[in-house]
Amino acid sequence: MADSNLAQNTLALHAGYEYDSQRTLSVPIYQSSAYNFKNSDQAGARFALAELGNIYSRLTNPTNDVLAKRLADVEGGAFGVVTSSGSSALFYAFVNLAQAGDNIVYANKIYGGTQTLLVHTLKRFGIEARVFDVDNIASLEQVIDSQTKVIFFESLSNPQISIPDIDSIVAIAKQHKIATICDNTVATPFLFRPFEFGIDISVHSCTKYINGNGSALGGAIIERHGLNELLKDNPRYGAFNTPDPSYHGLVYASLPYPIFSIRLITEWLRNIGASLSPHNAWLHLQGLETLGLRIHRHSQSALEIARFLESHPRVRKVEYPALESSPYYANLKKYFKEVLSSGLLSFEVESFEAAKKICDNLKLYSITANIGDSKSLVIHPASTTHSQLSEQELISAGISPSSIRLSIGLESVKDLIDDLANALQQS
């Protein structure tokens, strides 16, 4: 089911599943590593990509396929691929477009783990990372050259909760015929629809809001309709337009399929194998069914808490785009479906030590390196999730040593505010 006329909440419950032979209402968990071909001709056709279908669960799996199709439909994309984690999804999306000698341009306000992947890990593969300032889009043009293969940013950054000038980024990317990748994990498709603003590829950590209860790792990569036209005959993307010796000289651009996603499967899942387990895919499907409801509750509670923190004498600064005082409020109204900005927020207090004490004194918020759970979470980024960044990188990323990140869950908002008030008083 991929009816574009259906609402997102409906697609989150029904898309991608037409029932198996047993007519099970819940998507089955196809716990199989491999598949029985009808005959040798079918086996050969699938290996040659003349016919699409299951070969081995490192590449595709029926449960995983439902999740990938459902996520693509909910986000309005053409095709989805799921992976074992959000980090593997980002890695595969990057290396599917860039190789040794190329560079990737990234926004300064992104998750610390992603910055480490870009700046340090990909460097070992010969891929250079170049940063631009999301609050100064003119800086983007200054770092682009003929070897730039990706412009990367987050729709809602973690933990700065910033929203970039997406129209300007996309316009520059189109001018240079460069693919844009947006991490839409924090906003989710229910708050922000990347493809409606010309973004080429959306990436998610399913571990976060899609799952919703911290029970499973997972990642997803979704490409927009019409992405083939950007990649075909584009000198930036030789891997799609020259023969692949590992596939008997196949040229991906000649295929009648979404070639970005097909190469993800045949090149990266096949050879590196960071595949999602079907059981984890099933867990993410359960979470996706209620995502539309949950993200509204997370957002509404987070806004109340942000307003409380903004008025507290011990709080120096609150980062939450749905506050009218936020420098990103105008971008929120421009790009997001509603004036809601997820359950993620951050705030600053007077010192590094005070921030850690507040985290320790909270009772309902678990100190956890995750976001998007049904339970509320807290962490001190400078000493944990972003501790690999240098002092200068922290400043560039807009993270203070005294910042605290909150992921607001589904508890009573009054209880959550009371807990924060007590922790602030005791610290």
C-alpha cells in the first residue's frame, strides 16, 4: 500500500503490508537467514538484478522490507533501506556517494557521534569532512568544490535543537548538483517532511522516536522520488555511471529502479553487512504505529517544560525552537507541519559542576545516552555524548560545558516539572 492520498497516521499502520498467506494482522517476523528459489533461473536472475526479490537476509528480509516501505511512505519517499543502527545508516548513506579523494560538507550543529564519524572515521577512508555554519549560510559556498559529494545537516539538531535555513541549503546544493542528506531522527516525518523542501535523502535512527521505548537499535535511509535524475550522468557520481566490476560491469544508472537504494543494498549491505534483524524491525513497526500520537505528546510537554525553565532564575538559556524567544522560531513556523519541535530540549546553568549535579538529583529522568523514549531522559553532553569533541569543536557546535539535554517522555508534565524544580533547588 503506497496511496499518497492516505494520511500519515493511516500509512504508519498499514503501508507496505498486504497480508501473508495466513492473513495475520500483525506483520510476521520472518526469522530466516536465506530463501528457497523456485529454480536455478530465478536464483540467477536475482543475483544479476534482473529480478528483485529475497536472496539472503543480509540484503533483504520480508519483515525488514515492510518497515522500509512503511517508513518511505510515511515520509513521502520513493524507497527505503533499513540497517542495524542509525550510525550504520549514516555511514552507508555517506559512502554510497563519496569515496577516497572526495569531501563531505556538514553543518556545525549536529550530533557529536556523527561529527566523529565524519571528521575522524571517514578520514581513514580518504574522505575529507568540511564544516559550515548553519547560522551563516554564506559559509556553505566557501567549502564546496568539484569533489564535494554530500551536504549534510539535521532538521532538528541534537542537542542544540537548531533548525537550519533549509531552502538556502537546498538551493545551493541544486546549483552545484550535489546531493543533500538530512538526519530527520529528532523531528520525525510527523513534524518535518524533508522531500517537500527538495532534500534528496533522509536518514533516521529508528532507535529513537520511531521505536519509542528503547527496546531495539535500527537505522533507515530513504530516498526521494526522482533522485535518479540527479545521479545519472552527473560527473560527481561516477560510481553510479561507470561499470561495477563486482557486478560483471553493471552500470547502476542503467537500472529501472531507485539506483541510490539499490546500490546501498548490493554494495554496502551485501559487503559490509550491518543488517537489521527482523525481530528488531518488528519492534520498530510496533513503535511506528503510535509515532504520530507520541510525537505530539512529547512536543506539547516539552514546550511546557521549556517555558518553566525559561522562567527559572538558575537557568541561563533554554534551547527549544517552539519558544517564541528562540532564534529558530521563524524556521520552525516555515518548515514544520505544526509549531511543535519534538521532545528534545536543552538548557544551560551556571557551571559544568552544577549541570552534573542537576542530572544526578533528578528522580524521574534517567541518565541515559538515548532520546525519544516513552520515559524521560537526561544527559550532560559535554562529559558524555559530545566528550570526544575538542573545546573549540564544542564552541563551534554551540554546546556549552554547562548544557543539559532533556528528552521529554510521556509522564505527567506536572510531575516532570516538579522533579526539575526540586533538582534545581537541591543542586
